[in-house]
Amino acid sequence: MTFSMSYLLEQTINGITLGGLYALVALGYTLVYGILLMINFAHSELFMAGGYVGLGALKLLGDPAVAKTAGMGFLAPIQSFFLSGTVGYICLIAAAFVISGIVVGFMGVFIERFAYRPLRHAPRLAPLISAIGVSIFLQNAALLWISSKQLPYSRVDGTSFVPAKTAFTVAGVNISTMQILIIVTSLVLLAVLDTFVSKTRIGRAMRATSQDRDAAGLMGVDINRVIALAFFIGPALGAIAGVFNGMYYGSVKYNMGFIPGIKSFTAAVIGGIGNLRGAMLGGFLLGIVESLASGFLSNAYRDVVAFIVLVLVLIFRPGGLLGEAVAEKV
Amino acid sequence: MGMRKIRTYVSLIAVLAAVALVVTGCGGTTGTTDGGAKAVTVTIGIGAPISDGAVALGKGMVRGANLAVKQANESAEIKDLGIVLQTVEGDDKGDPTTGGNVATQFTSNPSLVGVMGHLNSGVTRVAVKIYNQGNVLQVSPANTAVDLTQMGMKNYFRVCTIDSVQGPAAADYAFKVAGKKVAFVVDDSTPYGTGLADEWAKQFEANGGKVAGREKTGDKDTDFKALVTAIKSKGVDIVYYGGIYNSGALLSKQMKEGGLAVPLMGGDGIFDGEFIKLAGAANAAGDLCTSIGLPTAEMPKGQEFIAAFKAEYPGEEIAAYDAYSYDAANVIIKAIIAVAKEMGADKVTTTEGKKAIIAAVPSTDFEGVSGKVSFDANGDTTNKAITVYAVGADGTWAPAAK
């Protein structure tokens, strides 16, 4: 294998980008687990839904061909702002994130209200099976109502919403605009969430609920509100990862959530499920390990190496890298 | 007592429902000839992915076969024999298990003597054995896996050429015509993709080219970023991909976006407009693929076929296998005619008739839309033409410069 510093760096950047996506999705698993001790198997489908909603938003706001179709002419002035240059593009992406995050966030709240809350005092397997049911429902809904085909994440004429070509080259290392965008956005979102949970009043309520739900309720914390909030934030972050995934890799499909879902869940377990910083650490670690395994061993070994890391972590630190808090609970 | 009665009714209703299903599923129209004598209805099954899988190609198979049957029914030859041909569709969804169910359904239809299908080699591997037991002829327009004609199934024929012809032809083009010297070979870990990529790599090296690396991916993969960085470090001038358009298009897109500006080449699995749509026309420009046979428009009977197609299916585009399905259906129709002439029309749908139809196919020899249609001892076509296509600046596949 050819080895050079620039090659190592480029594969590491690929890995950090992938890790950023994993971390965003892993937060959704870990938030819900931390509060409800439940694995939300429908989370990977919310990631998928985020990809589709984001594509719809990008098409409505940033595809001139859509504005030309009958009855959609009112979009033209809005689009002219979003297509007006760098500021417009940044606003376009931000708008896609906000729309996708809000829509999917409310989907998460809705799912919790109708599929999980009625089962909150049932045996632990019941909500798990309900989650699998929601997951199958969402996949089939996308298959039937949207398309069975793999859809390109681009305008009707085939051009990307964000020019994804190499942005600049430092010492032979190519970095694309999309990679910078993903890494920066995921780090900012993770920092904001961390501050939110550790510094604000409602964040403290979340931590209290996570430690002891009944006691928190007795102290005047509105448990249902805290849980609903967790089911809004997690899916919203997953949806943003879904939009990124579409823009970065170039397509969406109804069953696209499955593999990233499993990987992100793995990342959450590596970091210590229930621990926010652990999910971020696990996500980045898994992304970098996968990328380097693919780059230095073989593409066929990337999943093997990723899961070897999981096994090693579970052998030497069963609670995950940062996961002491969980050990008491189980 | 009452319980038992209810149970009897339930089972009776179930039996009736099953019978009704069979009748509506397989039954068909019986026509009469001009003379008033009862015509013999002979059925041809069309086994194709219609609701799931490579639907764009499967719908083309249905179009091609139905066109051939319609033309045959209008011909004096069929009318004089007192035969009415009809088709019945079986949706295999590109899935071997579903394909097996379709095959069972087809073989249990007494008037069904031949099947035009299937698209996927994996589906045929299951279905062909069921047809063999039921003495049903199978002619595939699209199976390219090499081993299908080496399974000892005397009822199986195909009008398209195979991967051991397609792979080397593509490698010859890449090395000799396109002048590519260093390649990276990727496949999607399916029997189709791996087989094709192996054949390509072998011939490329035999020509004197260098295969700088070989990697496997999954057939549903979307992330090729790390792979692209690895390929880039090898300094290659072409990437060969054995697989289908869904993942192949994303590999091409991520190659071009990751600064690896060399063409991606693939087989007939990427020969579809969806490839260009998914990759984006600007990224796909210059990508190459091979497909079996020659472009329909250049064939002696091509213009005639295109005109008939446009008249029958206004507004629809000819996909990769329409013409092959038309030819494959005609292989079955010609065998039916030969047997009807020899044994009489009423004997065609008997077991002896079905066996005679299978026995009649090896002597097939006619000028089809895809070229001369005849078979070797294994049931493979003798027409081994391959065409190389390239994505042009206009964002469509067009025959590449020779």
C-alpha cells in the first residue's frame, strides 16, 4: 500500500466527515436511551425521512425547474434569493436543515405520543417491538408514497444543490466544501446540544429525568414534556444528518437508513449509550477507523474492523468509553 | 355439530376461492378462426420484474414479447393453423423466490408451452429447473451468467451473449481503442458483478494493461469516499465497475467530485438512463459501458421494429431488452408453428407437443432484430456482438467511437 502523509490525512478527513454523520445520528439513540432506557429502532427511518424532506425543501427552494411547473410560479422570487450567490446558498442549506429538522422532529414527537407513551409502563420488550413496527411502517410508507427507486439528490437537470467539488488543497490533501460543511456543522450542533443539556434549566430537567424519572416527577419536572423534547431533538439531528448524507453521497432511497442506523447505534454503544459526549466520541472514532481500514487494508474489511473495535471496547470497558453512568442503571 | 358444518363451509369457500384465483390468473380468451372451427389457444408466459427490481427493463420485456405475439396472431400462417396465441405476465420482482412461484404458476397452466424470461440470472437459476420438470421451454432475452447453459437444462436457451464475451470485449476496447493502461477494478460482490469484473481484469492484463488494485463493495453501498481516495493514490486512468447502475452511478459521481477525473466503465447493468440521472450528466460524461448486441437502429430489421414499436406503444422509449424480448418470443412462436405443422394444432399443448417444441428450438435460424438468431449445442446464442456505449455531452448513452 502506498503510504504518504497526505494520503493518511485525506483518509482521516474522509473519516471525520463520516464520523460527524454517525455522531449526529448516534445522539438520537443515546438521548432516548438515556431518558427512557429504550432503543428507538425507528430512528434510522427518521434519518431516511430527513433525507427525503430535505430533498423536497431543496427542490422547492433551489430548483428553477420546479418553479417553472404549473402552479409553482410563486416560488420563483423566493428561489432567486436562494440562488443569488454564496450567502444565498448558505441560506438555502440552512433552510433545508431547519425545515427537515422541524418536520422530522415533530414526527418523532408524534411517534413517541402514539407508539411509545401508551407502552411506557409495559414490559421493556413491548416498546421495542412497537419501535420495530414504526420502522417497518415508515420504510413501506416511503416505498409506496414516494418511490421504490433510488432518487438522485440533485436538481431536475442533474446539477448538485451545493457544488461539491474540491474546495482547496493543502499540502496535497483535497478537502471539499461539503466535508468542511459537515464537519463544522456537526461540531457546532454537538457543542450547542452539550451546552443546552448541561447549562439550561430544561437541560437540567432532562438530566434529572434521566437519573430517576419518578423522583424528577415528584420534584415538579414535567416528565412528558422532557421526553417529548428528547424525541424532538434526536430525530431533528438525525434529519440534518439525513440531508447531509444525501448531499454528500448523492442519493436517497426508502431503505437507506438501515446501515447508517446500525453503525450509529454501534457508535453510541462504543461511546457509552446514554452519554452525549460518548455518542460524539464514538461516532468520530468509528468514522475514522472505518475510513482508515478501507484506505489501508481493503474496502471489504471496513465493517469487520469497525465491529472489532466495538467488541474490544465492550470487552475492556463494558459500559462504553465514557459510559459509567449507564452501569448503575442496568 | 354446528361447528363442523361451519368448518365444512369455510373449507368449501376456500376451495372455491382458490379455483377462482387459478381461473382468473391463468384462464384466457379462446378465439375462433374465420371458418368457425374452435381455435386452439396456446399461451406464452412472460417472466419479468414488473413491480420491483429493474422495473424499467422488465416493462420493456413485456412490451417486446407482446408485440411479437400480436404480429404473429395477425399473420396468415398462425391463422391457417387454427392457433390463437396469448401471453400471461408473471411478476418475478427480480427475486429468485418470487421467480420460483411464478415458474410453478406458469407450469401448472396446461395451455402454456413456453416462457419468455427472466431478466435476472439468479431468478432463472431457480425457475429453469421448474420449467424443465414441466416440459416448458424457456428463452431468456437477458441472462448473462455463464453457467446457466451448463446446468444440463435442455429446455433453456438465450438470445443474448454472456459475460465471458462481454467482459473481454470491454477490456479490449479500454486497452486498444481508448488507450487505457492502468486500471482499478471494483465489483459489487454479486455473482453478476464479480464474474464480469473477473473476466474484464483477466483480459485487460492479457492485453498488457496493469490492474493496479481490486476491491469489493456491497450492491447497496452508497459511500465510496474512502475507496475513491485509495484509487486516486494508484494513478489509474480507468476504473472498471462490475455491478448495476444504482451503486455504480454513485461511485462515478464520488470519483469525479473527489478529484479522480478518469472514466468509469461497466457492463450492461449500468446501461440505463438512471445511471446518468443518479451520477449527474456532468459527472457521467465520458463514462463507458458495454451492452450485448448491436444498436437496434443499425440492424437490418431495426427500423421496421422501431416503426412497429412506435405504432404499438406511442410515447414510450425502447429500453435495453425490448428487441431481445421480441426475438426471444419469436423463437418460441416459430417452434410452436413448426410443431403445429408436424403434429397438428390440437397436439401443441399436450406433453408430447411441449417436448417437441423444446426439441425444435436448436434448429432455430432466422434474422431477428438483434441479428441472426440461432443457438449452439448449449443453448447459447451464436450472435456474440457487443457494443460499447459512452455518455455524451448531451447526457445520454450513445454508441462509442470505434
